[in-house]
Amino acid sequence: MSTLGRIDDLHISFGGVAAANGVSFSVERGELLALIGPNGAGKTTVLRMVAGILRPDRGRVFFDDHDVTALPAHARVRRGLGFTHQIVRPFYGFSTIENVMLAAGHDRTASPWRAIAGRSRTKARQKAQAFLDRFGLGAQAEQSPRTLPLGQRKRLEVARAIALEPKLLLLDEPLAGLSSVEALAVADLIRALPGQGVTIVLVEHNLSEVLRVADRLVVLDAGKVLAEGAPADVMARADVRQAYTGVL
Amino acid sequence: MLFAELIVKGLVYGCMYAMMAVGLTLVYGLLRILHIAHAGVFALGAYMAVTVTNATGSLAFGFVIAAAVSAVAGIAIYRLAYQPILHHSAFVPMVVSIGLFIVMQEGFRLIFGAYGIAFDDNPWYVAHVDLAGISLTYVEIAMVVMSVVLLVGFGLFAGLTRAGIGWRATVTDPQMATSFGVDPVRVRYLNFLFGSALAGIAGGLVGLLNNYVEPTMGGAVSYKALAIVVLGGLGSVRGTLIASLVLGVVESFGAIYLADIFDRDAIGFLFLIVVLMVRPQGLLGRR
Amino acid sequence: MSAYIASLVSVIGINLILALGLNIITGFCGQVSLGHAAFYGLGAYTAAYLAKLGAPLPLTLLAGTAMAGAIGIVVGLTSLRVRHDFLAVTTMGIGFVFLGFVRKQKWLGGELGISGIPGPGLDAVPYALLIAAFAMAVAALSLWIKLSWMGFTFDAVADDEDAARTVGVNVSTYKLTAFGIGTALAGTAGGLYVYFARIILPDTFDFVQSIAVLTMVVIGGTGSVWGVFASTIALTLLPEVSRAAADYRLLIFGAMLMLVMRFSPGGLAGLVHRRRPA
Ligand SMILES: Nc1ncnc2c1ncn2[C@@H]1O[C@H](COP(=O)(O)OP(=O)(O)OP(=O)(O)O)[C@@H](O)[C@H]1O
Ligand SMILES: [Mg+2]
């Protein structure tokens, strides 16, 4: 396995309070890495810095052998570094399939020149329908995301990100708010992604699902990496248990 | 000496802008509406002041009526124009506000005529006093005194009374305030009442200052007040007050030193655009 | 075609180009502009100035278009930096800065504007048809954009900028594109207006003009090409219907803005279709 993404010594503080205080770890090609930690540990913040939504005060982000620290989020997406939002953000003005079509036609939207040159949406629609089918949303294609229950919105968020054909996908709590049956189904979909060539960094509080699907864990606490390694080893550590029970 | 005079005149105008801009800021802070129709309320105040004063001979009575009618108009605008469309995106209330402003302006033209009205008896816009070599008319002095009294009064009310604290809390964070038992709808009415009364008084004072009231008089002032609200960081009363004075002074200098390049009304916006290029969050706003 | 009809066609054509241009910025891309008349004016002043120097019509038109589009992109740059609500006030400000500038320029005729502009080298009727042809071309361009991937992407930017970034859309580039196209079209309209009116006054390009164009867009249905097309023609003809309609034109515009937003924020098009019509 080779390293696909690496972050090196990321720092950021909000109003003098450090939310990330020297975070470093890397993700290998084809693995499912789970980033866990108590509430407020800085998981979302780290993910947003990796995605390029937040600019770190210090530190670097490497992706696919390039330093992408200076790139804005959309440019990282174009290089294959996709992300989803903790609170789902579908285009509410679009139908479900249109949401995925826009992502599936990402070569079309790369520049205004290309975008104005073409009209045909047939191919993108076919691709989008296939992604929807894969994520169990085939029947909801023409509905507005407003009408979808949360579980389906979460799937849509992942389907849209996958339609961009990313190499690495950052998922922020895709299971939050789902019933245990739904969570199981979505977790299975996520588990299948590395086999399809998409490396995953998963932030998730649902520990039973995390332990079921993750290849490796990174534990974050108070803006620092507390532990890293195989799930069983990490969860056995006293300091990790302490970090969770100390807060919860 | 010119220097000091420009500063003082700028501050006088700044006080007038502050009376306009505070109402806009309160409305923005609470409802996220760019309340362009505030310009119409300003002109309404001016028309009330001039017609009532001319009819009764009492300036004080004219201004009381101006403030009261403007306050009622402000509440009516909220209730009838904005409240039914608050659930739409900010674009919709803004367009409604523009439409309402045009209707008011054209309404004044139809009712009061296109050519404007003067006060029958207005010695105060020429009579002046010398203060350390700077001459100020009585109206200019009244403008400063009125704005300071009203705004300080408002500040005391907002800072010291229970209702005022609820009000401030609502403007800062409506949801939070609601959960502490403040009635947000009452605060909205208070907002429009107070902001509109201030605008009406400002309109009356500007009418006195120029001894002339015309249908379009609200335009330039309130566009600048909008610029001030943005400069002040949108929704911050303190920022708005400071920005009002800054803009008044900048305009007063600009009107002299840039006279060959830009007219007076352009200077405020030029300043706004330059500031936004450097500080996109406004002069005092936070990101 | 009588001279009266020719002048009506010319005015309708110019208004169509203005409204369809603003529709690309506000309707397609969701960026508020309250200063569209400034770009109309930039195009007009550029074309008039060059025409007086003896430049031929194609050149002046092109220069007016390029000037308005270039400044439009600069203004678009502020839209990238400021909050959404600021943009309305900033674009309004651009209008005042433009007017405040030309009014003070002696070389642009100051308050009196530019007069004695040479004719287009065409009679009134063929010139009106030329304007109409431009308007049709702009309508066709609008429809093409709307149905192309550009329109799809504009929709996404207007709907949710953060979500658009998630799918790899360079939001800034698309916003600047919208501003560039929309304001350049306003410049074209300005250039065409110059040869039609043969005299330009600063006040033609004031805030009221910006609002009039916005009214055409909003009444038609922000984002709908057909809606804007129809409402522009209707609102331009309104003052011709009767003396009263001409006198109370602004009052009617204001009242329509309020009523349409209150009862059908999607404009005329919103009454016909339910969601994002072409
Ligand atoms: N934009 C911001 N401004 C100020 N503070 C912030 C901001 N974003 C995050 N923080 C703070 O940084 C810390 C880390 O927050 P973050 O959202 O990254 O935690 P998290 O691990 O994702 O938590 P959760 O599990 O609850 O989602 C918290 O203390 C939070 O309050
Ligand atoms: Mg989080």
C-alpha cells in the first residue's frame, strides 16, 4: 500500500482557542480510516482543513503526492479529494437525480467554456441513475430532496460525492441521526467503497459501526492525535477509554 | 481653519445619517431585510413636519406629528408589507421594499406636487452662531442636539431597562432571546416604531435645513444610510453610529478635495467600495 | 414600418438586451445587482465618445461592450468578497459612483451629456431591425445558456454556494462569468442606444433606470427567459397605452413589484410553471 493523503502538523485556533493543535496522520490507498474522538475533539475542523474549506494557521496537507495546502476546496475536489458535510447540503432547488447529475457531469462543469459548449445531459443522467440505484435511491430520482427522509438525504450526499469519482472521500458523520437499521445499511455501502477504488476517511460517533467497518483508527482528543492503529488495539488503550468516559 | 470647519460640518451630517441608519440597522439585525423604503418614511416625516407646522404655526407640534405618523407608517410597513413574506429569501423583501419606496415617492408627488414645499416661517436655517470661528445654523445645532439626545436616550433604554435588554438580545440572536421569554414580534414592532420615528424626525430636520421638502428627498440620504449600515458591519448599532460620523466627515472632505472628479453623492459610495475592497466585512464588522 | 413603430421597436429591443443581461446575473446566477444602468451608461458613454471621434459603429459597439464587461468583472470581484446582502448595496453604489463621475467630467459633457452624435449610417427602420436582431440574438444566447451545463451550474451556485464547491464548481469563476456576460450585454445596449437617441444625458442611466430593468426581470420571473421577454415588452409598451399609464409609470412599476413579490415571487413565469421554467 502507498500513502494517498497525509497531513502534517495542522494547527488552527478560533478566538485564541486551539481546535487543532499539531495534528498529523496519513491515509493509505484503499483503506477505510476512521477518525474518532469525543465531541469537540476537532474532527470536523480537521476534515474541513483537509477538504480546503478552512485554512490552517500552520501545517500542510498532501494529497496524491502533491502539496495541496494552498488549493481551494473545489480544486481539491477536481483532483479527487471529495468530502461530505456533517449537516447534509443537497441543492434543494434540484431533484434528487439532478443533484447527482451535476456531480456526474463534473468534466462539463470544470470551466465556463466547457459548460457553455454542451447541452446534452443524457450521459450524466444515465450515470446518475446508476449511482442512485447503487445507493438505493433509484425510485426517488425525480423527487425533491426536501421530501426525502434524513436517511435518504444522507445517502444522496454520499452518492453525489461518489459521482465525482474521487480517489479519497472524507465523510463527516454519515450515520448520525439514522436508525440502527439504516445505519447498518449505509455503513455497508461505505464499507464497499474502498473495494471500488475510493479511499475513505470516516468521522463517526457510532462506535459499533466504526469498529465493524474501519481498517484503522485515529483518535483525536482536544485537538491532538491521542492514538492510532488497528481498531482492537486502539480501543483497548486506557487513555482512549479515559478520553471518552471523561467527556461522556 | 477650513480643516476644523470641514470636520464639524461632516459631524453634523454624520448625526443626521445616524438617525437614518440606526433604523435600517435595527431592521436588518432583526429581519435581514434591506429596508429601502425607509427613505419613504424619511420623506413622510419631512412632509408631515412642513405641512403641520405651516398649518398650525407650531414647529414643535409639527415635529411631534412627524415622529408619530412616521412611527405608525413604519409599523404598518412591517405588518402589511414585510410580515407576509418573511419566509422568502432576502431578495423578495428587498424587491418589495424597493417597490414600496417608489410607490411612496410617487404618492408624495401626487399628493403634495412635484415642486416641493417650504416652511412659511423658518428663520433658523439662515440664523447662525459662531462657535470658535465656525458658523453653524440653528438647524444644524438642533440636528446634533436631537440626534445625541434621541440616540443616547435609546442607548440608555436599551442598556438599562428590562425591555431594552430583551430588545438588544433579540437583535443579536432572535432564537436565543425567544427561548428566554422575549416576545420577538413585539420587538419587531418596537424596532419599526423607534427607527421610523427617528427617520421621520431626521426628515423634518433636513426639510428645515434646506427649507425645502420634495418627493425624492429621501433617496440620496437613505442610499447613503444603507452604505453606512454596510460599513458599520450590518446589524451592529455601535458600528453604524461610528460609520455615520466617519462617512459624514469623509463626504465633507471629499466634496471639497474631489469636487472636480466626483459629485457629493458619489463620495460616500466610493468610500464604501474602497473600504469593502480592503475589509469585506465592513469598517467595524467581524468576519 | 412608420417612424413611430421603428422607435418603439428600438426601445423594446434595447430594454430586452438590458433585462435579459440582468437576468443572467440575478436570475441565472442569483447575484443581486441594483446598478445595471451604470453598465448601460458605460457602454453608451464609451460608444458616444468614440463615435464623436469618428469611429465606425461596429467598433464603438464593441468598445462599449468590452468596457462595460470589463468593469462588470471588476464589480463581480467584490461579489466574491462581500456577503450577499452587501452586494445589493455595493452594486447600488456603483451606479452612484458612475453618475457622480460622469456628471463632473467636462470631456464627457458634464450634466449636459454628449450630443451631436453621428447617425448609425442606416435609416430609422433598418436600424430598428438591427436592434431587434441583436435582441433576438441575446434571447437565443440566454436560452442556450439556460439549457447548457453553464445554466445548470449557475442554478447550483444560486441555490447553495457551499454545496456547489462540494461538487467541484469554481464558484468565483462562474459568478464572474455571469457578471461579465450580463454587464457586457448592458454595454451593447448602451452602444445601440447612442445611435438611436443621438444624445445621451447622465440621468438616463440613474438608479431609477436600474430599478426599471430590475422590475422587468422580477415581473417576468427571475431566471425565466420567456417571462422576462414578455414582461419587458409589456412594460415598455405600458406608457404608450394611455396618457395616464405614462404619467404613473413609476407608480405602476412600484405597485407591481410589491404585488408580484407578495403573491407570486416567481413572477409571471411562476404563475405558468411551478418550478424553474426555461
Ligand atoms: N468556526 C468556529 N468558530 C469557533 N469555534 C469553533 C469553530 N469551529 C469549531 N470550533 C470549536 O473547535 C472545537 C472543535 O470542534 P469540531 O466541530 O471540530 O469538533 P468535532 O470533533 O467535530 O465535534 P463533534 O463530534 O461534536 O462534531 C470545538 O471546541 C468547537 O467549539
Ligand atoms: Mg463534527
